[in-house]
Amino acid sequence: MKHNLILRVIAKYLFPVIALFAFYVQFHGDYGPGGGFQAGVILSVAFILYTLVFGLDTAEQVLSPGVLRILACTGVLLYAGTGVVTMLFGGNFLDYDLLALNPIEGQHIGIMLIELGVGVTVSAIMLVIFFAFAGRERS
Amino acid sequence: MIDIIVGHYNYWVVIFLMMAGFYTVIDRGNLIKKIAGLSIFQTSVFLLYISIGYVSDGTTPIIAEGFTRYSNPLPHVLILTAIVVGVSTTALGLALIVRINEAYGTIEEDEIHEQDKSL
Amino acid sequence: MIEQNLSLLLVVIPLLAAPVTAMLPAGRLPWLLTLIVSWTCLVIAGWQLSVVIDGSVISYELGGWAPPWGIEYRIDAMNAFVALILSGIAAITLPYALRTVEKDIPRHQTSLFYAVFLLCLVGLLGIAQTGDVFNLFVFLEISSLSSYVLIAMGEQRRALTSAFQYLIMGTIGATFLLIGIGLVYAETGTLNMVDLNLRLQPILDHRTVHTGFAFIVVGIALKLALFPLHLWLPNAYKYAPSVVSVFLAATATKVAVYIMLRMVFGVFSNDFVRITPTDQMFLLLGIFGVILASVTAIYQTDVKRLLAYSSVAQVSYMVLGMGLASVLGITATLVHVFNHALIKGALFMACGALVYRVGSSQFENLNGLGRQMPWTFSAIFIAGLSLIGIPGTAGFISKWYFMLAALEQQSWLIALVILLGSLLAVVYMWKIVEVMFLRPASDNVASVKEAPVSLLIPMWVLVIANIYFGFYTELTVNVADSAARLLGVAAYHE
């Protein structure tokens, strides 16, 4: 697809729009429908579109499998780490009330962190899966 | 009678999808078709849960002015988790199929059995 | 602060360690971290059991949401017992893993291998800890998905097809469980096990409840490898890497037994088992399972497959215990869960040692090997005696309790089946002894050395545990008895 000018131009314009929508879904998730899982998938779609048009090699220059693995692990750690922090504050696992002085604010911070962890992991994992399948040599 | 058929149409869809998926898993020898059947089978269960969560005349469970009846959000949350499980299962199944194809050169179950027997 | 959270940390510590392990460089570091985590889990599980052994219950609310709305971890004697078995087996398997994994798994995959191993442990421990049926489903899928990956890491290409077959069967089982949970949720509006139990009692005759129950039982039976749904198990155990065979053989089906007990007796009830033909069904499948799986084991020509069929037979004993539906029956089942984990752990470790030295577990490659590898052979011999149920071994204790439970209800047929199962076990274990000790050594065997010490020590720890728990029965029987009573099972009387 490297020579298809229309696709290349359109993809370049679509990428930021898709990514922006992903971030909207991510950070609006505690007020309306949305959240880390959906946002992660949408964000990975932006990268998958980019990969389809510009090729696997170009995409891996942006996000190498090593970086993706670390991102996937970091997301899980962020999720579980939030739970551990609430325990350190003397509450139960994932008891967000204790993350701020005011329980409502605490719930906001907590759900934000959790969903961020989910979003990072999901988008990284979707890309790992896609790259793994796309990068496999035909036998 | 009509009431049972029309009034529960979502459950009929669930049963149809469930049986279609389950049959595909059991009957088809092609591994990809098996995974496709498995996905349909799982999807029917998602639909079952969503049906359970429906409250008549209820809206999306988001607090807003002017609405007092909401659908039960809990089944939605449960199914979001089950969808993740389903995606992982499908991805893992397909990855195994890629490896099987590399090792055997086929993804037809009977041909794989044939090769294993000849060893 | 630490103490109140320990029951949760049992799940969270391996969960945190898994991604860290995945990021570590390949080599021995991931193994070391996994080892430390599993021993920490063992300590916590031991502490947990010491707290609840007197019949008390630990309740932990996740996120501070009160049950039945929030997820609750509810630990009574049975949960703690199962968690102790799981973390104990993991802790003893890991020293064994070091050498075998270096041989079985390509070096660049070791960190991922141990990460997946930890995830499997997370899933299994989560099942043991949780008091929420949907949470249980999620943990079941975490452990299952990671065990498919672990099995597919076997050297031969048939590992892939075995893992695929297990994936299909396991997912169907899990989806059935999900359907059942959904139907029961539709009837009761709750997912908390204790709350479900309360709300189900007045509506035990509803058709939706019966349908949900049927889906749940069939779903778990697939995971349990209950005869005749056991077909995925022999290949999965045979083609998996040695250490995975050890770990899964000693834990996976045991956890499924726990789920079955918890769902059937804890969530539904003993009454429900008696008003429906559930107990007869368990007895029937158990009888067929013990006899047919043992007979099939006799005809195997591969040690790993033989032991796998023997596992199906032993699981059928546990199902027999459930079918008896009395305190003694459930006690026997739980005691056997513990003892069988010790027996099969030791046997599969010995089997892995044979594969480590000879590269195969086929009988034709093992002729006369017993004289070359005396320690491994005697481990097989003693664990085999325990499997048969010779007095002085752990296996005898569980067979004894099965016998008591059967005789209490004057079920002579079941008593006969238990004896017959032991006799068949003598036959198939004798086949291994004959091949390894009585046949003349073939050429390929002459230069084989004894297995390395790092394989022998964990193996012999389990063998000695087999003898120890054959004399010291206080822990196993007391815990199992109090767990059975907490489950709401009444003593048999008629």
C-alpha cells in the first residue's frame, strides 16, 4: 500500500482524530459512557490503521515490541499498584475513598488511575497481538 | 402463544446463536471454524446477560435529569469482563492455529490426526 | 494493617509479580522472583489456615464495598485448605522447575514462562479465595488461559494440538458455567455465594434454578475432567513441559473439585442435591470413572498418559465422595484432594526426572531404568503404594475415609468399587515397576545417570510427605471435617 497516495493522506488525517477520540473516551469515562477498555481498543485501532497503510517496519520504529511489552506490564502494575497504595493508606484493596481527603475526590482519582492502567494495558496488548500475527513469516 | 414467541424474541435469538455456535464447534473439522463457532457461542451468552439486565422503559444507567428508571448496569459490567475473556480466548486460539499450521502445514483436524498417527 | 489484608495479598502478590517477571531479562532472575513469591504465598496461606482452622471465617470487602453488592473474599476452612495445597505445590514445584525449564523452554522465553506460571497461580489462588461466583468465573478463565499457554510450550508439536483441544473443551466448560451463573443471577439478583445460598432456598423448585444448576455442574465437570468429559486431559498432561505436568496434575483438577463442592453444596445446598438426582448422578459417573479410567490406564504404554488416566480415576473417587453427600463423604473428598496432590505431584516429578534423563516417557525407552536411577524409581514405588492405598501412606487415609463413608450408608456396591479401583491401581503401577526394574536394561539406558539433586529433593519431600500424612492425620482430617460441616452438609442418618 506504500504507493497508494490517497490512503496515505487519509490515514495521516484520520490518525489524530481516532487518537483524540480514544483520549476523550478514556478521560470522560468517569462522567459518561467509556473507560479504559474501550479507549485502549480505539487507540490501538489508530496504530493498526497506521501499520496497515505504512507497513509493519515503519510502525515498529514508533512502537517496538519491547516497548509494548513494558507498557502492557506497566498498566497492570498501575492497576494493582493503586490497590496497594489504598492498602498502605489503611483501607481495603482498591478503596478509593482514601486517595484524597474528600471521599468523592478520592473516588475520582482512583477510577482515573485504574482506567488509565486498563487503557495502557489494553492498547498495548491489542497491538502486541496484531504485531505478533502480522509479523509472523508465512511458512 | 404468539406472546411467548414475540415477547421473548431476544431469548430465541440467544438460543439460536448458542446452538449454531455450539454445533459449529462440535461438527466442523476446520480449526478456524471451530474458533468462530466458539466466539458465536460466547456471544450468545453476552446477549443473554444483556437481556437479563433490561428493565422495561429503562434508559442507559447514567444519572440525568428527567429519568428515574434505569437498566440494571451490573450485567453490562459483567459482560464487559466476559468479552475481555472471550477476546483473549479467541486470540490465544488463533495463535495456536498459526503455530499448528506451521508445524503440520494444515488446519484441518482429520489431516492433523492422520499425520500424528503415521508417526 | 498488613494482617487485615493478608488474605487479599495472597492473590495480589503473584498478580503484581507476574508483570514484573515478564519485564525481567531471561535467565535465572525470573525463576528466583517466582520462587520467592510462591514461598511468600505459602507462608500467608499457612497463616490463613491457622486463623480459620477453628471454624471462624475471614471476610474481606474489596474496595470497601459491603457484600452482597461488592466482591467479598470469604475464607473458611475449606478455602484456606485449598489455598494451602495450591501454594504448597507451587512452592515445592519451583525448585524442581529450575533445571527442567532450562531444558524444556528456550532461554529467551523463560521470563514469559514464569510470568504465565504466576498468572496461573493467581487464577488458582483467586478461585480458592473469592466468595463471588462471577469473580470465580474470571479467575477460572485466568488460570485456564494461562494453562493452555503453559501446555502449548511443550517440545513436541502435539503439545499445540493438545492445548488447542483443551482450549475448546475448557472454554465450552467455562461458558456453560457463565450461562448457569447468569440464569441463577436472573432468579436471585445476587452473585455473592452466601447471599445466593440464602436467596435460593425458597425457590429451589424453580425451573430456571434447575437449568442454571445443570449448566453449572456440566461446566465444572468439563474442567474437572469428570468421566466421560475427560478426553482433553491425558494429552494435555502428556505433551506439556515436565514442570507444567507436575503443577497442573497436582492443582488444576483439585481446584475444579473445590469449585464443584462450593457451588453444589455451598451455593445450592445439601437439600437440593437430595431432592434432585444429583447425588445418584455423581455416584453413577464416579463408579464408571473409577473403573473405566483405571482399566484404560492399564493399557497405556506411556508413563505420563498412564498417570493421567489414573488422575481421572482418582478424581472419580472424589466425585463418589460428593455423591455420598454426607459429612464423611465430603471429608473423604477433601482429604483425597490433599493426598492426591501429594501423590500425583511426586509421581509426575519422578516422571519428569525420567524424561529429563532419557528424553521420553514411553515404556520401550525405560527398560531396566530402575537400577540406573534408584532414587527416582523408589520415589515412584512409594508414591505408587500411596496411590494404591497401602496402610502407612497418605493414600490409605483417604481410601479409608471413602470406605467409612460408603459403609455408613450400607452402599456395598460403592465399597466394592473403591476396593476394585485400588486393585486396578496395583495392576497399572505394577506395569511401571515391571518395565523399570524387572526387564533387562536396553542399550540406551546403560549410560543414564541418576536425576540431578535439584529434581530429587522436591520429589522426595513429597514422597516423605506421603508417608508423614499417612501417620499424622490430624491436620488433613480435622480441616476437612470442619470444612465439610461449614459447607452445611448434614451427617448421614436414616
